Amino acid sequence: MTLKSPQVIRQPSRQLLLVDDDDELRSSMSEALESAGFVVTAASNGREAFARLASAALPDVILLDLLMPVMNGWQFCEERKKVPELATIPIIAMSAAVSKDPRSPYYLDVDDFVVKPVELDELFAKLEGFTGAIEDDAGRRRSG
């Protein structure tokens, strides 16, 4: 008699909304985030992000590009404040033009930020602070 090892099914439980107008970046980041255990919903601009937020489970965190067509990151943040259910979702801004200095013209009221080009280890460390440990490709929990 041969014993079969049980099949392990990893079911990501962390919801993430990725908002960026760069198709290639969105695709590669989605793949990396999904392999780390996230359920990723993607949008190419702020307006599309609002549509996704209205039609899917609310995410645990939003990764938000700033420079996008249709509705940019600054506009998205302003509109988000008007919706109580969305106002508490943490935002990590992603841009070469991001700053937490209120004297900067690029200042945003966000929870954290990463500078593009995004270093995945840095991003995972920041995400861990909002959602818990990140899993590697083998399903092992690791710190950022």
C-alpha cells in the first residue's frame, strides 16, 4: 500500500488592489504578489480602481501609482476620503515622485510609499507591516 501525501492547497487570503497605468509593470508585480500569497485585483487608473472597489471584496491595502491618465493618484486619494468604507484602507504610493514631506509639491496623505523602480524586498517588507508575513513560492512564511 502506498501512502499519498496530502495535496496542499494554498489559498491566499490577503486582498490587494494594484493601480498602475504601466501594463508590463502591473503584470509583473501582480505575478510576484500572487506568488507571495496575495489576491491581486488590478486597475490601470484611479477611475478604474473605483470601479474595481465597487465590484469586488475590499482590499487590505492599495498599491497606488501617482502619475496616471484619467484619474491620477492624487485625485484618487482625494476622492477616496469621501467614501468612509475606503478611507481606512491603507495606501502605499509608488512613484519616482513621491514624498512624505508636507512642504513638497508631491506630498500625499498616504500610509507609506516606495520609490520606482520598486524593489520587491522593500515592498514586501512594507506590505508585511499592513497584512502580516509574506509567503515564498514554497508556501513558507518569511519576513520582508
